[in-house]
Amino acid sequence: MLVGDDIGESTEGTKVEVTLGDIDLDQPTAVLSQLNVWLNDEGQGVERGVQLRKRKRIIPMWKIVEASEVVQKNLPKTTGLRTLDPMKAIPHDDMVKLLKLCSEWRHNPNLVMQFGNVEAEIEFFASLVKADGWLKGDHIDLGLYLIRKRQQQLEEVEISDWTTTDVFFMNHIHTYFADNKRKKEQVGWKIRTSLVNVVNGKVPACGLDWQNTYKVYVPCMLQKYKHWVALEIDLIQCEIKVNNSMVSLIPDQSLKEELGPLSITIPNLLHTLDFYEEGVYANECTRDWWCPWPIHRVDVPQQANQGDCGMFVLKYIELLSAEISLATCTSQNMPFFRLKLAAENAWGDAYMP
């Protein structure tokens, strides 16, 4: 019997008790299975959470910090994240904390947890810990924020060679493109402040100025197919690489049509900001970089079901930015990665190497 009074004041001022029963905390699949029962309860828990919108209380879990606020911890010297072990076991205490958190939801499906700027209701964790639950933008953004935050804690900003955007970046791209595409000449396109702030590293939290990076990872929802992919904007080769966990779903032509606005907007944006003229490095592309950037597919591990594309995107970005193999990025490992992300969300940090 575990008492969950360390995660916030309990509903109605009482303590919430968690019965672990026969759950083996060393077996992530067993914990994931129990969380599915607790949070889904044959769909009733999620249904109640959707219907009962009156909120009794919000438990603040952790706050989003800016890069300048990150305190350097006493960590072993490492180069980037190259020593990251993607299959490293989830700490026992964090597993227990996650169980306590989800037990509170089981007792009060109307509860709201505050994770940074995201108010998470029961369906947030229910879809995350479901075997093939479809991830929403909030899942992606919180996962990427924790990865960027870990980057800040591991190394000096000046030697980092990558950063990420959030999911709203592509919305800004499409709006910017729509505002300007009727102009006959691309020179003089009106620049949106929201895009400039991303390039300057002001948003999202713990992001970097693109002048200090060589590649930018972008989570992208392909609207026509309702499918997440991970994009890599290569600022050296001046091209866009697509990491797609379900290549057979999307024809090349459809992919290029959906990403066309990004292909045109990125060089226009950088040209307007005099990015390469003032940058600390020179691009290496063999063509005029201000022309539309080419879009290339990258050979990556594929998913074996319909709902894991969001988790694949997070793992692609985490592993590629760490410059380690994608060998562990398989459908068989996705349940473990889902549980780890849930534990990281509850803890407020991505796990260190």
C-alpha cells in the first residue's frame, strides 16, 4: 500500500491510496498494462473525464523554464548525448510516482495536472500509455521540451549543433506562406515575428539560436493523412530530410506538396534575416541556397501499427540528435518508450545518459 500525498493535496483533503498488488515494477509492460486498466477502465474513465468539465482542482507538477534558467548539474563529462542509452531502465521511484499520479486520476477523472503550459486531463495520459494510442501536439511538445532541456543541462550552448521547434512552427509556416504566395516575387515577403522568434531561439523554451546550430528538427503533422513525421532542416546542405515511420502510406508527390510551403518559406525567411551573411559558418550546398530547398526521404525504421507515429517522431529526434543508431526505434519497443515518456512527464525531466 502506497500513500500518494507527495504529489499534491489530495481530492477533498484526503489521502489517495494506491494498491500495487502483483505489479512487477521491473517489468514495464506489466505497469503499462495496469495503467491502461486504471486510466481507460474499458473506456469509462476517459469518457467521464471528457463529459465532466467541472474541475475541482489543478495540481501544478512542474514549470517550463527558459534556457538561461537551467542550472548546470554535476554530471559526468560527455560529448552531446552520444552515450545515451535509449533502453535504460526507468527508475523504480519514478515508476511508483507515476502509479500514484494515475491512481489519483482513477479516483477523480475530472482532475487536471499542470505540466508546464499544458493542463493535462485523464485522456492525456490514457492515450500516452495505451499500446497504440495516438499522440497529440501536447504530447509531442512536452517530449521535445524535455529533450531540449536535457541538452542545456548536458553541455554548453555554444557547442550544441541542433535544436528543435514545437508543433506550432509548421502552423506559422503555412500562415506565412498563405499571406505571401500571391506576390509575384518572393523578395520582400512580409516576415512574421513568430517565425523570427523561432530562428533567434526565443521560442520554444530551451531552444537555441539557429546561428549556433547546423540542423533543426521539426515535428510535422501531414494533414491529409493525419500522420506525424520528423523533419530535419539541414542548414549546411540547405535541404529538408523527412523521417517517416510509414513510408508506404504517403506517395512522394503528396509528401512534397504538403511540405512545399516549408521548402519555399525557409530560404526566404533566412534570406530576409541575412542568415548566411551574418552566420558563424558557411553553407555547403552546391546551388543557390535561396531557391526552394529539396525534400528527401531518409531510410528509417518503420512502425508496424497505426497509432505509434507520434512516438516514432519523438524517438527519431531524440536518437538522431544524440547521433546514435535508430536500431532500438522499433514497434516492439514503443510500449516501453511510452511508459518512459509518461514517467519523464511526471518527473519533469528527460532521463540523463
